Amino acid sequence: MSLQPIELISFSVCPYVQRSVITLLKKEIDFKISFIDLANKPDWFLKISPLGKVPVLKYGDTVIFESAVINEFLDEVTPSSLLPTDPLEKAVMRGWIEFSGQVLLSHYGTMIANTHEDFQKSLADLKSKLGRLEEIASDNATYFNGQSFTLLDSAIAPLFVRLNYYLKYFQIDVLSDFPKLNAISRYLCAQSYVQKSVDDKFDNDYRNYLASKNSILLQ
């Protein structure tokens, strides 16, 4: 199938955009990426994004929004599906993909916490959700679903990238109590399609974003 031109509208530290970048890279789909400032959204972006959020995918003249929807579209228009073929298994995975979005929101709470108390509360919420993921994670230390990469891995890998940032710069080892997630994180974060899903400025941009939110992490 011949694909139309693909452009992904992004904000540099958005984990939801990174989900789609990982899928694009994993499936070796050609694409262009454009960056906007979410604090100063351009009018043209607001016209094409009903929710005013990224990612937005422009496929030819058509606009698609929401990372899970974008990823399923990209999966369907290219070979080697990253979702189960069985309808029940597919529905279960879609549910966990949605849940992983809530895990990212809990992580965001730790980013923007302005007090130690708020940080600990958000961290406890994050760890509670990670505990649920630990229960369903594969034992083989590669992917969530066993030996094969799926859209659930695309959905959760951006969290692992950010938890690695916490460990590297703040010595906060969020995954220490979750051995299966820790192993999957190490494996996924070593893959080229995850490493290349952020640019060389990511660490600096991430720190600047924390500073803009007056994060307790930088105090």
C-alpha cells in the first residue's frame, strides 16, 4: 500500500507524541515531524486540533488526533500488525493501552508537584498504577506481551524514558520494586526506535519544562 505524506505535530517533551514516533520508527514509516509550543499554540494548530493537544497526525489532507488512534491507524495501513488478531485479546490490550495513558498522567503529577508532600502523593499514585502493570507484564524481560513488540510497548515506553531520567538526574529509582517492568524498561530503552524517538535536546528540554512548572525536583 502506498502511503500519503505523513506529518506529526509535536511538543518536544510530550510522551503521547513519543508513542507515535516510536510506532513510526518501529514500522519504518517515512514521516516529517513539526514542533509547536503548547504554551503558545498557533492558530493553524488550533484549527486542526479539536482538543488543542498533541499529537496530531496529518495524513495527506486528513487530520487524525489522539495517540492511541494514530497508532492504530499507522498499524492498520502497514504490514505486520502490532495488535493481536483475536478480538478478545485485542480488546484487552486496548484497555491496557488506555490504562498506560493514566500512568503517564500520574507521572506528570510528579513532574509538576511544587511541594514534597504533593510529589510523594503523586509518586504513590504512580507506583500503585505501576503495580497493576507489573501484574500483567511478561516474565521474559523483553516486551509486555512476550516475544513480540506491540502497541502496548509503544504506549508505555515513553514512561520508561522519563523514569530513566529520574534515575539519572535525581537518583529516584521508581522501578526498583517492579522487577518485570524494570527488565522491560531496560530492554525497550536500549532499542534504536525508542532511543531515536527523542532528539539530542530532550534532556535539556525536559529540565526546562520542569523549571517552567516550578517542580520540586529542581528545588
